[in-house]
Amino acid sequence: MSYDTLEPTLPRASYVEAAEFQREFLAMFKRGWMCVGRADAMPLVGDYLAMVVGDVSMLLVRAEDGRVVAHHNVCRHRGAELIPMPDGGVKSGRFGATITCPYHAWSYHLSGPLRGAPHLKIDCAALSLHPIETEIWAGFLFVRVDSALNDPLLHHLGEGVARISRYPLDKLKVGAQKTYEVAANWKVVLENYNECYHCGPIHPELCEIVPAFRQGGGQALDWDEGVPHRAGATTFTFSGETNRAPFPGLSETEKTHHKGELFYPNLMLSLAMDHVAAFYVWPMSATKTRIQCDFLFHPDEMSRDAFDPSDAVTFWDLVNQQDWSICESVQRGMSNTVFKSGFYAPMEDYSLDLRRYVRERLAMSES
């Protein structure tokens, strides 16, 4: 095979330049649906998550009527942060009956309208917090900062919804969580997730559980049906076994196969018969990405006295660290001026799909 028969990746600028990062962030993360985690991370009225993704600082709140709503983390008075976020990241907490700005104590209802401003008679109805659109699918909370494009969430998510429809995602709960800071462009992370050409060299422990990942460089993997574990293995732990029961409703194949789905632009799901690793990929700059990994389990299993998620968490943490390390190496390599673009091998067709997605979203956003 000649190198000129290989498909080129996106150009170097897409991975390393700040201006291109801002262009892509607008098209895919502001004007598209971005996953920010699980809706049940805010179970009670007043619970909130404050988070910074790229240049967007947002406040997610369980409102008075039980809905999860989102606001820009900006007071309408002088622009102060409602929840100070000097280091970015994610903060959680609980409001009382109001959201009160720490600067001049303007207060807002949880749902957003202004409630009052000290020493001022003001038209409260005219000054609500700047809203951010929210939708929930399968227990995952999505936001859309800019609603200019008519792109309903389910249409955006695409065919992957049907492929994993038997997993009870809406019923699962977070049993453990890990957050990583990765010195790599967000697309390097997604491209890595989308292929298993690297699995043999990078993930020996993973390939012990799923030998097909290293056979032929990860070619001919049937992601629709799922990828089979080795004989006797049913899940992603070091032994391939666990005392947790399979999710109710799975097919017989799903009880012994691994499934993975990438919902653009930033939700990666790895599904086993007893747990789901959900990765939220939050771009911070052209060369920095924050990734939160939620480990989801069935509440019936979590209610057992013997429940212990560590067999899955420790396995995944090793695999994750292997991935993030090689992604950071890729990013350092791409930063050399000699790098103009890379290539996708035939077994990296799913990564090629990311190139298509980026180009399509940029065209939609800029048309």
C-alpha cells in the first residue's frame, strides 16, 4: 500500500493553533449539543454545578419546578461571576431559594428571573440570567449555548442511540468518578477512542480481556454487534469477571461483548454488561482537554452491601492513563513544524469520520 492511498487527517492547524480552536469550538461546542454530565448530579432543588468549558462559564441548577436549567455564570448587573471560578474546572453545591451575586447581592430565582436588587426599584421581569438551552437523553444532560442552528438533540445523536437501546442508561447511577487533565487537543482524544489500531501496542491488559482488539491491528471489529470478550470473560476488569449481575434487558450477545459509542462532539460511552464508563471530553484550549469519567452502575447493584466498583475503576484508570499518555505524545509530535498532517489507515475508518464531522459542522456554522 502506497502512503498516497491513505486518507489524510485534518491539517496541523486544527490540532495546535488557538485561532482554529476558537473556530471549531464555536461550530461544535457552542452551536452544537455538548454533554456536561449526568442530570442526577443535581438531584435536589437548589443543587448546582458550575463549570468552565473553553470560554464558556455556565451554571447548571435544579430549579424550583424540578427541571435542570442552565445559565451563563454572569450577573446581569456588572458581569460578576455568580459562582467564582478562578481556576476553571467544575464546582458543585446547593443554593437556598435564590442565586445571589457575591458582588452587589443582586438575587435571582433558581430558574433565572431577577428577584431583587438591594436599594433599587427595578423591573425584575426585564433582567433574567442569560439562559442556555438544555436537553436530557438517557440521563445525560446536554447544553447548547447558541441555538442558531436547527439541530434537535436526537437527530444530532444519530444512529448510535438505537445500537445501545437495551442498556438501561436512564436508570444508572454514578458509582465512582475520575477527572483527568490531558495535554492534547480534544480531537486527538476522540481519534484515539475511535480506533483500535493502537490497542495492541498500548493496551496489553485490555487485549487480554478482548483479544480481537489486537488481531490484525484491530481490523474488522463489528461495533454494531459488539466485540467479543475472551472465553469466560464478561466485563472490563483485570480478571474479566465480576460479582455484579448483567443489566436487565440485554441480549445474550451484549452479556459477553463490549460496545462503544462516540456521540459527537464530546460523549464517549464504553458499555459492558454490568457497568458503563461515560467520558465527557471538555476542550479547554488547542492543547489542553479536561476529561471526566463517570462509572455508571445499576442502582440495584449499588444498594447491595457488597457493592464495590473498584474492580472496574482500577482497570479503566490504567487503560485511561495509557490513552492519555500516548495522546499527549501525539500532541507534542504534532507541535513540531515538520508535521503538516497525518494519515488514517484503513482500520481507522471511524477516526476518518471525525474529519468528516468537523468539516460538516464548520460548513454549517459558517454558511
